[in-house]
Amino acid sequence: MMELNHTHNPAARSWVDSAQAPGADFPIQNLPFGIFKEKEAPALDWRGCVAIGNEVCDLRALAASGVLQGAALQAAQAASHGSLNALMALGPAAWRALRHALFEVLLSTAPAATQAALKPCLLAQTSVDMGLPARIGDYTDFYTSIYHATNVGKLFRPDNPLMPNYTWVPIGYHGRASSVVVSGQSFRRPSGQTLPPGATEPVFGPCKRLDWEVELGVFMGTGNALGEPVALDDAEQHVFGVCLLNDWSARDIQAWEYQPLGPFLSKNFATTISPWVVMLEALAPYRAALERPDGKTDDVAYLRSAANSATGALDIQLSIGLTSPAMREAGLPVHNVCHTSYRHAYWTLAQMVAHHTVNGCNLQPGDLLGTGTLSGPTLDQAGALLELTQGGKVPVALSGGETRTFLADGDEVTMRGWCERTGAARIGFGTCVATVLPAMSG
Ligand code: CA
């Protein structure tokens, strides 16, 4: 498990002034990776970058600047293309070398010549478009919050809310990679089959119960060979980093289709992720003990280790809220309705990787794992409208006077993530935003 080092020093400052702004998501202790292009540049000129304050550092320009050597230079060159997959495949020593080299050259004490060489590599975030961080080969969504599983189970199966396998198996399903999109992209309300209350036959039409799910996305770095499981205590060596993930869900379509094989068209019309991938190393100050409400510690052996119990959880705080068209017209800010944390999850990130591979299934660089909806123990920590509104029965009041049970056309949903605690630098994930467009007519 990862230990603290000089890149976590909360007193460290960058010569990029905006990195020190109060509440900034991207101080020098963070340095998340993404894929960008200049707004004015040709459409296909995508390449890797790192966020620092309000700027991006272009890794292709940095690789050509002469300030990097060795493994860090090799890593920056691998990130000079239209996806981070090649960098992800290089492994944790390369990721660490590049992150540490970036820390050195962006530090306030970096030599003047280094700063001068770096300045042409920096671009304002407002001048660039962000793309998907990787070509995602496969996407798997887990179900790691026992609070979410219980709340949703009560609504779908009042007599049998939590299935007996839940506390033994990190439940997941294979999702759809092609419809994972980056923050800022709008999507259409899906249409599909639903069974109206009391009806005996389904109807077809636009989803009436469109929902969000507050999740984290985990980008795999180095993969594993087919047939070779990843051991629990090695699992994090295979993880490149973490992003925000919103798993849009059509609850009425889901209720009709989910048995016996689980979600299908109710989930695969869109999944929005944040453009920034925060490295596991940057999250080291926010590790926590795995704490479960039932106190269970007797996991099956491949899911159990002292390190995983002691430091396997991560206190990543998450919020979600929305603005309606009327609220935006009135200049009202995002109305947040949920504040939760990944530390409430029943299964850790390492357990997800160990479980996914225990049968020999091979993960590959750029594969994406969703944590599942990260609801906490109380209602204001519920990560989906389905839970917040108790199945659509209790509307949420928005600032400006409107109410919602589920999403309306034109709603713009904003998810945020950040880590903060006394004695450590606050780091953030930026935002994960998307707007609901009307369903296709006809
Ligand atoms: Ca989900």
C-alpha cells in the first residue's frame, strides 16, 4: 500500500499561482492526467496533459522541452498521443517517475531556466477541450455500497432487500464501453419498454424515471494475462487512477428488464465521466480503514488482507446536484442534494480488481471499473434520486421553487469530488457535468 512522500507535503507551492487558490482542485499535490486539444487546433490533435491550477501542462510539449530525462521522459512521450493507454500500460514506476518529475519542475523552487522552459507547455484550461482519458476496451460496473444495495433492494423487492450473496461477493455486471462519454457532452433521454403500474403488457416510449448514480470510475493501468488472477495486495499496482462517474439510469426500463440477467438498456445509453484521472499516489493521504456497518471481517481468503482492512478504503467526498433551465435563467447555482464519500463502500478498489480477475479474467490498460452508486448511511448521502425520493414518492424541492422526483429535460447535472482533511493538501477531481436532452421524437 502506498506511503506518504514529499509530493504530499501540504506546504509545497507551485510557481503557477492559481494552484494555490483557496479551494483549488488542482494544487501541486494532485497533478491528475487527462487528454486535451486546443479549441483552435485541428479536430484530431488530442494529447496527454496534467492539470495544475487553472492550466494544463501539455505532455507532448513537455517531452520535447528537454527538462525531462529517463523514465519520466519515456512516460511523457507515451502520453503524447490521443489516449493515455500507452502510459497506463507502462506501469506504476513510470507513472510515479512522471508525477514526481512534474512535481519538481512545477515547484516554486524550480530553477528559473526550468520555469522558462515549462511556460510554453502551459495552456489555460479555458482554451482547451477535454476528451476521454483512454480508449476504454471494457467497462464493468460494481455495486459496492451496501446502503445503496439495501435502499434499492427495498424498493424493487420489499420482502428481500439485500440478497444473501451481497456480503460475500463484490457484485458487478459487464457494462457498455462505447457509450461512456466525457463531461460536457449532453445525451438524449432514452426510450424503451416499461410496464406501467397495474398493467399486464409493456408500453414503449421515453423513459419517465430518468436518474443519476454517483460513482467513481477506476482506470486500469497494467493488465493481467488471461488465466492469471491479480492478488489482493498487488491489485493497486494495476490501477492507474480514479475519476468521477455518473451512471445514468432509466428506472422504469430497469424495473421491467432487470430479471433475470440484470441491467441492460436501462444503463447503456450513456455514462458520463470526468476528464481528469487522479493518480492513486495523490490519494495516499486520504486512505482509511475499511469499516462495514455489519462488522464483517471473514471475507473469502482472496478478498482478505491486513493491508486492505487497515488502509484499503479512500475518503473521497462526492456531491451531486442540478440546475433546471429556469434556475439557470434566474442565475441560480447548482442545487446540491447529496454529499457522500467512497469511504462508506463495502468493497475496496483492490477487492474489485482481485474479484474481477480471480477466475482468470484479464483486465487491460484503459479498462474502466465503476464502483456502483456510493450512497452513505443517511438519506442526504443517497447517491441516486430513486433513493432520495423513496422510489419517486417524495419529491425533492429545488431552490427556485421547482421540485423533482426524477430528471426533467433540460436539467444540467453536476457532480463534484474532492478530498480534504487536516494536515493534508485539499485535492479535487473537477466536475462531471451533463445535460438531459429530450427523447428522439417518433
Ligand atoms: Ca451503477
